[in-house]
Amino acid sequence: MASTTPNDIRVTARLPASVKDTLQKAADLTGATLNQFMVQAAVKEAQEVINKEQVIHLSSQDADRIFSLIENPPVPNDHLKEAIQRHQAFFSEKD
């Protein structure tokens, strides 16, 4: 059985000729092969999607507010105190 390397993995896609022509033109303009261009474009888009889902962007005003709340947390209200008690009771039962 032959061993596989990351370069052995193939992905195929069916697309209209006009889309292929557009991709080929862009690849030619960048000096890349069609395959290289498609992989680079797909990776770039994937990284943007991941970044949008995993990174929180805050204004400086919002960041200042969060850091202020971390450094100076508000006094727990009755609802938080009750939630803490329920949490402690739930996990003490499992011990």
C-alpha cells in the first residue's frame, strides 16, 4: 500500500466554463497555475471566515469598558448569588 502525503490529497469541483475562464485569467495575471491560484484563494477565504468566527473585534471604548469591569467587577447582585449557590450545590452533589 502506498503511503500518502499532504500533496496526494485531491479535491475536485464542477464549475461553469465562464467561472473556470475567470479563475484561469486571474491565475495567469498572478503568475500562478490554476490549481495554485484556487488553493491560495480558498485558503485566504477560509482564514477570513475562521477569523470572523473566532476573533472578537472591539472599539477602544469597548475594550476599555471590558478591562475596567475585569479590574473593578461590580458587586454580585441577588441573582448572581443565587446562581453561585445553585452551582455549588449541583457540583457538591456529584462528589
